[in-house]
Amino acid sequence: MELKTQTIKELKQIVEKDYGVLLSDEEAQEFGISMLKLTRLGLTAIARADEMKNSPVAARVSCTLEQNTSE
């Protein structure tokens, strides 16, 4: 995966402005790809958690037939 030249330039500007760190083109490329992978991983985890929450199997597991009283 390769980032566009303009994307690398913008990422370098953002990192410099927000963190005061100057990145080379190669560092910005690696950093940008790492951010994309991390974002994809997070979105996948959220989607899977949402699927589990909406799954009929998960609903059956979380819904017990025991009494809710202390008596």
C-alpha cells in the first residue's frame, strides 16, 4: 500500500503543527499506513461487537430465565 504524495505532505504538516515533529517522506508513509491499519482494526472490532450485540444467539445468552427478586 502506498500513500499519495499529497497525502504524505498533508500528514507531515499535521504532525509538525500538532506535535512539533518533522517526519521524512518515508517516516510519514510508514506512519500513515500504520494509522490506516489501526483504524481498520478498530472499525472491525466495533463492527464485530455490534454484530454480537444484535445477534439472536447473544440475546439468548444474555437473557436469563431466573427470578429477578431476592425472595
